[in-house]
Amino acid sequence: MLYGIISDIHSNLEALLVVSKELKRRQIRHIICLGDIVGYGANPNECCEVIDELTDFVILGNHDAGSIGLTDLSYFNEGAKSACIWTSKVLTQKNREWLKSLPITLKNEGDLIVHSAPSNPKAWNYILSEEDAVYEFSTFEENICFVGHSHVPITFVKEDSQYRTIQDYRFKLVPSYRYIINPGGVGQPRDDDPRASFAIYDKDKNEIEIIKVPYDIKSAQQKIIAAGLPKWLAVRLALGR
Ligand code: ZN
């Protein structure tokens, strides 16, 4: 089975449509979204509708929760907070209800799926370092856990009692090892590469591939400015930060 693993869309319709087209071109029919469909960008409603149509499974991210009153906004920095408030004003009732219906975690074919970190999914902690990963590995049982949240494509591996980080764009999974896999962000990448990032997971061949696709950053930026959202949210898209 081939899966498209996408995360952190952040209301960036331009990036999402390019990723969706690339998934179709590669004939990937099963798509899992790791959350943060909204927040930061200017097209929250359109992104909810495209994601609902495109995916088999979707989970809730912190920006989704923040935009529908399910998480305390004091957690967010100023830019993120004002984007959540803006999003909560423009979301349709239907999309608000849809976001409310999303689970915080789920399991698919034995793999765990969480937006932030498996230890306490509602605390929205980040897995940024090997040290973070060592702790997180001790908090779940599955061999593979997919996470988003940091917008950085990176994989942490537990090989017996050794830990290691993989930053390759294509690698094999060893069935006896354990993995925490982040596909990077579709709508606001933060690895200094502004292209939309996602992963293809070949479950039969035990293979992960990180895909990067260019999209129309200028249009996404213009919409952010026109919506009156903080300017930095537009600027950062071109920087991949
Ligand atoms: Zn995010």
C-alpha cells in the first residue's frame, strides 16, 4: 500500500493544490493528513474542503484546535495567535464542525499518527532533537509514529538501544527498528527550503520518500497581505522558515 503523508497545510491553498496534483500524478490514492489544516494562511475554508475530499484520515493540529476554541491561545506566539483569531472569524460553520470532529491521534495499519508528540498529544510538544525523540520513543508502543508540527522533514530512528537521525530524502525502514517520521510542512516549510514538503510511504517496500514541490509563493503571500494577516507570515513563506 502506498500512502501520501501530508502535514501543516496552514491555509495555503496554492501549496496544497500543487501537492494534491503531484500525489495524483504519482497515483497515490491513500492520503493521511497530520493536522494543522488552518492557521497562518488566507484560505482556511478552501483548505478544509480540499483536505476533506483528498484524504482517508485527518487528525487535529494545534492551529486547528486554536481556531475553533479547543486550545488556549496563550500557548501561541503573537503572529500565530492573530492568525487563529482571524481564522476563527472566517471559518464557515460547516468547516468549524468538521474540524471539531477530527481525532487527536489515530492508528492506521499498526502505525501511530499524531500531530505533535505521542507522549501527550494535547500538550503540543515539539520533537526537534534526538534527546526529544529518545523520550518520545519511551511513550508509545508502535514501531512507526508519524508526526508533523515542526514543519521540518526529519526522521528519528531507534535501532535496538541506539538512536540516530535521518535527513535523507529517500530511505528504507528496517522492520525491527522504530521510527518517528516527520514529512515536513506543505504550507509553511521551515527547513530553509520554501518548496512544499510531504512524504510518500510505501508500506509494502518499507520505504519513505520526502518530496518537495515548488508552488506559487507570490500568490499565497499576496492573499496573506490582502487579508490583513501579519506581514511576517507572508515573508517567511519565501524563506522557508
Ligand atoms: Zn503547524
